[in-house]
Amino acid sequence: MIPFMQNSIAQEIIQNKLIERNNPTSINSAGMYRNPIYDIRTQQEQAGELDPSARFPNPLMNTLTPPASDEDDGSSETVNCDEQFPGEGRIYDPVLKACVLPKSDSDNDDDDTEFDREKAMYQQMLKDPDTPFGASNILDDYVTQGLGEGTFLKFDPSVNRLGSGSLNPYLQGGGMILDALFGMPQRRQNTFNQAVNTLEDLGYGQSVGNNLFQVYTPNQYFKSVASNMVNPTGNQFTIAEAVQKVIDDERKNKFYDTATGTTGSTTSTGGSPIAEDLGGSLLYTDRLTTQDSQGNITGRDDNAYRAEIARNIERNKRNNPYGVSGFSMNVGGTGMAGFTRGR
């Protein structure tokens, strides 16, 4: 029966389907369905390769014959790369079938280089505003003029701005727009403020108004902590007393001659001069030696030396949960002052 209100095309399609259902032409001799348009199983049945009752066809095997290889045709022996490319040192590549430059060991340097953990940590420390080392590195770019002793810092939004190092005015202008668009000035100021707070918390400087921060000289720093107690309990003495005892012991035992800049012992006033002074590399430190106009070491800067002893005492106190500095006026019963740990 033909559904009501169908057009002639729809009626014809439905009629054909009904006829096919009653007289299926897609059933083989074993009563299995086969696609009447094309079925590989039908092809295999006709070739006698497949049982008509099988549900799946036989696996197809790749019977294609690969093209004949020309790798052994001796062509590589006839190519003279030196004649085609004289002086270039090219060699024949049988895969590319061309004269190519030999691969050098340096081509894989980037891939073969092992991850340098120490270098990665150092780079991270350089950018960390919460450490004195990182803070000093960040604030180096913001040194400005100020009245009085010390180094003065002030935030400048143009420092490290995108395009600021270019001589091209278009790059400068474009960098300024992108810099502002991505809020980079505020990010730099936040980093600046973090770094300044780090130095201030450590007592290495102070805010002096007009958005200026003053980093203390060694002498200023020493004066700011001189009256602090070395240890919270026990034998009480100040940092100034501790530092003076160290210097007095050196002079008494001739461990150091501040006039000549040489080290010695209790039996000799001679010794080797200081070979290298690594001090003064940070904003809050200074060189431990004095130098002549040629850069030769002439002696020790006692102001810088006092400040470094005081800095070590204060650092040890901060790092110890009980605020103990590890400094003693009588190390090992020798009667000499010094550190028992954490120098």
C-alpha cells in the first residue's frame, strides 16, 4: 500500500524498496548478504577463493612489485664532486643523489648540549627581586642622582621599555605603544618595588623621599647595625665590639697588615698579597681593597671589611631560627674572635 499524499518520485522510491525487500537481489547462494553494487567477497566467491557462507573476505596481500632499485647501478662511482664543486669538499649522497657538504659536529651543538642546571639557576637568581643578589641586579638599571652618601635609585618607566634600545623611531614608537598596551610599565614598577623592599628589609638602605631609595655605603651600613647585639642570649656584646675584636686580633697576631695589604702568621710579618678582590659587584657592597691609579691593590679598605663582617653576623642571625649568629669572641679557646659557622 502506498502512503497517502506522496508525490510520484517518492512513491517510486518506496515501491522499489518494497519490491527489493520481497525479492532481494543482494543475497548470495548461501543466503549471505552481499553489496549488489560492489563487494570484494562476491569477487572472491566468483574466483573460487571464498566460501559463499563466509561473513568476511580473505585478507588482501600486497602483490605489487617494487620498482627496481638503482642504488647499485654504479652511478655513485661516476660522480666526481670535486670536479663539479672544486674546493668545496662536497661528497656524493646516494640517497639524495647529489653532491652535499659533509655534516660538521657543530651542527648538532644545540641539540647535544646537556641542560646546564647551574646556569639555569643563576639566570633565575638574576631575575628574582626577593633575593639580595637578584634585587641588586634589577636595581642596577635605576641608579640616579641624589644628595649625600650612598647610591640612589628611582623608578623610570622608560627603562627596559620595548624598543627603547633601538635607533629606529618607528620601532621606538611601536614599542612604546605595545609596552603600554600590555601593561609592562606597571609590571616593571612592581618588580622595582619588590627589589627595593628586599634591600630595605635587609637593612641595606632606606627611602629618602621624592621616590628615591638610598643604598647605604659600607660605612653607613656598619653604623646602622653597630649597636645591635651579636646574639640574643648568653655573653652579650655588640656588632661593633665583635668587629673591633677581629681587627685587633689580626693586628696583634700579624694575620693582616692593613698598610701593605698582605697576610701573614704569628711568626712572620710577610705573606702573599691579595690576588683578586671580588667585592663591590653588588649595589650594597664595596671593594675590600684600596687600589692605585693603575688598579694595583695597595691595601685593605677597613670600612668595607668592617661592613662585611657585620653583614655576615646579621645574615647568620636571620637564617638561624633562634637568631644566633655563630660568632664567638673566643673561638675554640684560642682567645681570638671569629665565626664558628655560616661565614
